[in-house]
Amino acid sequence: MLMPTKIIKPVDSIFSISAYVIKALETNDMNIDELFQKVNKTYYKEISLDRLILSLNFLYIINKIELKNEIITINI
């Protein structure tokens, strides 16, 4: 689910979803509901909340985003 394999296309991996999350957060900071709606509008297919949370976890681990008072901000 995280890494592209023979079964999982690169565009469906958590890395690809994370890129869309970063792109969505470039304009303004959002809570998770707003981010979920915006990513689903821009991504080529609807993603589940579980995949969004996995991508947020990945971005948090590599220090690209941070959470302040339930608002997700991009770390520059």
C-alpha cells in the first residue's frame, strides 16, 4: 500500500497521494476534513480517509507537515 509494486500502481501509492496533500496545503492551512475534500477533488480518483491519514503520517515523519490546534500546516 505504501510502495508501488507489481500490483499497486505508482500513482496509487502513498507517495503520490502525499504529493497531492503537499500541493493542497501550499495555498493555505486546513483541518483534516477540508484537506480530505480538496485532495479528493484534485486526485484522479476518490481516496479513502485511511490512505489520507497514512500519507499524513508519512509527511509528518519526514517533517514536511506539522499539526497545530487541529490545523495541518506545511513545513518549509
